[in-house]
Amino acid sequence: MAATNDFATGGSAREFTCSGAAAGHRGQRPLLGGAALGVTLLGWLLAFLVGAGSLSASEKGMVTGTVAGPSKVPIPGAKVMLAAADGSRQAVTTDQRGHYSFPSVDPATYSLFAEAAGYQPLTRPNVQVTGGSSITVDLLLEATGPPQPNHTLPVPQQPSYYDDTQLKASGVKSTTDAAGYSSQAQSPKRLLSEGPSLTGNPPPPRQPASPQAAEVERELRAALQADPNSFDSNHQLGEYYLSSGDPGSGIPYLEKAQELKPGDSPNGCDLAAAYLDTKSPAKAQPLLRDLIRRKDTAEYRHLLGEADEALGDAASAANEFQLAAQMDPSEKNLFDWGNELLFHESLEPAIEVFRRGVALYPDSLRMYIGLGLALYSHNSYDAAIEALCHASDLNPSDPRPYLFLGKMYNVSLAQADEVAMRMKRFMETNPNNALAYYYGALTLWKGSRGGDRGVDLARVEALFRKSLALDPRWADAHLQLGILYSEQHREPEAMAEFQAAIRLNPDDPDAHYRLAQAYLRTGDQEHGQQELRLYDKLRQPPADETEKRRREIQRLVTPPSEPGKTKP
């Protein structure tokens, strides 16, 4: 994707580099060499002999295939067993591409069994194996605990793992109902735009060049001055600025190098990355297409996906991320493909991609977060909480899983204790994080769905106040503290908090609605009706839904403000 915050890549440090990798780009499509060609010819010869009846029935056969999920995403590590009527059996495990093979099978009738964590076991009876034959049996497993149906979302018709994936680039659904209460489930876009970055740390602020770096820059400039038309001198100086975190200064030199040697892949890749980092996707797109025409690699496909997403072509971006994951199923490529599907609400394929991701990369914290968000967006709340809790357990001090888990404090009664335990740990491991106390308060107060019975409301108030002590400009904390006071009939204190929330975020309809109700309860009809009119105005959707979607995408590609900081 284009430069993003939560789930995208551009605004933070890149996770791969282009230069120096021209000879060995990841994900090159293999060509048929001499050995492979020999194997192919041998296969044709065997097929001919079988067709001519030259192989006897006493020879052994072969059973192969792929185990995949509902959206045909291959499942690595699945267990497959081939069982005969006489009780004999063979068992194998699928490889990283979900492939299995029984290369030596006696002629007979068999049953195939397949199972994998998170999926329902499958039995395929009456598998006929004849001597000298090779048959392919692909097995599609259904996920356990299928998500609850959501009739507002289209369900893609089982897109193939490598086929074009259907997308629904709809606007963000409102998370505030007519009474001003937050709905249980937030849309994927809102979750992604408001959550923490999952693509590594943002690049640090540029520091003054060290004496050594300054000397390197002087030497590179001197070499270029001596020979302005040198490809190497232009490329090296451009790459120096790119690696120094100043892509804008490097672009003129990379462009000159590209003009001198259009076919140089590392320079072209560096230039495309610099264009993306400087918010110039329209320049990156044709360059990347030319690079792919010359040499197709996963890096180029991924960068082209970023450019397409930044230019608003969601379907093309998803296709490029998918091709990148096909060519190189790295943790990053799988994650970004799943993220693109999730952002555009193709939820079932996103769940399948993230399921495959956690199977391949069981220690990937962000892959479990992606799976949790995909399940949550599809209303499979218990499974979503379980995935996010597991993510928090992978690195208990990392705040990112908690920040998403905190938004789901009240969606799963069965997992309420698990969420409360993680929120307590969040406060312990991040004592200076205002959000830790904010979500800790919400979890303690509303997480059990049990009302105020048995809830230590003084403790809830103290946690909100601790959050505000750390960040007095955190509007949501003022709002929730006001709601707490209002439910205790402490109207003057409630109104003060609602007013503080509105000063910090004047466009929040929920705060205006709450303040209106507080005014009306105290008999102030004039101010109450005034706040209700503001609420009605703010909750009206924009007239131009296309512009609304554009702004929501822009929210995703812009790093989120810290709590309490004013928005530009």
C-alpha cells in the first residue's frame, strides 16, 4: 500500500531494499531448466506407456493434491492420511504451499482424511488408485466456528488463491447509533485507521550528518562533478540520500541514472521507492510496470500495489499484493495482502490469508493481530479476542495488541476475563501510556456486560483520571469519564467533562448528544436543544460518498495523532 500508518508500508521504514539485489530478487518465477525438462519428458513417456497398457496393475500408484481453506488458500502443516479397507494407512503433512504426496500406493480403494488446526476435519471416500497411475485429489476444509452471517457484506464466491479477489470498497459504517452509544463492532477501516502501526517503527527524525557521513557525501559529489554523466556516480549519490532518509534529495540523481541506463533494475526500484516515499505514486506506477516487463519480481509487484492503492485502484492493488505473496510468501507479503483485503472488506479471503500467515509464521505478532481484526470484522468475536490475546502473549510489553484489544472490551462475554487480564498487564508493562489506563477503565467498567453490579466505580474513575493526568488532551477519556459521572447522577461534573471533550474534538456527535441530555436533565432546554441540533448536523453523512471514501483512505495512509493532539 501507499504510505500508511496501521497496516501499510510507505510512511514507516521500508522492510526491504531494492539496490544490490538485482541478481537475486526474491520470488523469481523459475524457468524449466535441463533437469526439469528431463523430468517433464519422463512424465510424458510414463503417461504414454500407461495409456498403452504397458504398465501392469501390480505397479504402485501415486496420490497428490493440495489442502486449502474455504477461499482456496493453501494450508501448510495440515495432516493428511490415506487409509485402506484392510486397515493399512499412510500419513503425511502438507508443505508450505499446502501440497501433499503419497508417492508409493498399492492399487486399491482408499479413504483420504485431512485435518488442520482451526478447520473441520474432512474425509474423502472412494479414492481409486490403479497401478502406475497418478491422481490428484484437492481437499477444501471448512473453518471451525464459522463467522456469524453479516448481511451488509458481500461474501466473495470462493476466489482462487491466486485469482483476482473480489473487493467491496464501501464507505465506513457509522459506529454511533441514534442514541449516541458506540456500536459493538467497528468497521475494518476505522480499526485500521485508529490503531497503531504494525509495519515497524517510523523513521526517526533526520539528524545532522555525522562527520563521516558528510565526508562520504563530499566524495560522492566530487565523483559526480568529475563525470556528470556517470551512471555509477549518479546512482550512488541518489542511493546515499535514499539510505539517509532523504529520498527527495536523491530523486534527481536516481532519475539521471535511470535516463543513462533505463534497464538497470536496482536503480529503477530505488527510484520507484523514492517516488512512493515522497507521495508521487503517479510517477512510480509506470516505472514499476516497465521494471516488471523487464524482470518480474515480488518486490516490484509489492511496490506497484502500493502505487495502485495510493492512486485509488483498490482492485489492482489487491491483485499486485496477491501476486507478490504468490511469488514470495514472506511474512510481509502475506500480511500486506491480507491487510489489503481486510481494508476493503473482503473478509473471508482476508481471514484465510491471515490463517495461512499464522501457520507459516507462528511468532508473528502482527499476523495474529490481522487475523483478530478480520475475525472481529466478520463478527466472530470470541475467535477474534483469542487471536489478539495470543498476540499480546507473544510479546507482553508490546502495546500494539492491547490497543486493538481495548476497542473490543465488550464484545465477548466468554472472553471477558481474558481481556481484563491482558488490560491489567498492559497497565503494568506500559505505566506511562494513557491508553493503557483508558482501556483498563473501560474493560473494568463495561467489559463484563454486567452493568455496574459488582464494579468498583471508584477504581474506574481513578483509571480515567490517571489516563487524563498522562494526557489531558485525550478527548475520549473526557467523554467516558463524563458518561461515568452522568450514570452516577453527577451532572455538573459530567457536563464539565463533555464540554472538555467537545473543546478538544468539536466534531464528535456523541459528545454533543451526551451534553444535550445532561442539559435537558437539569432543565436547561435552550442549551439542550442547541446541542441536539449540533448532534443532528454532525451525524449526517457527507453528500458526496466518493469524497467520504477518499478521506477515509487518506486517514489510513496518514500516521494517527497521539491521544490529545489536535488534528491538522
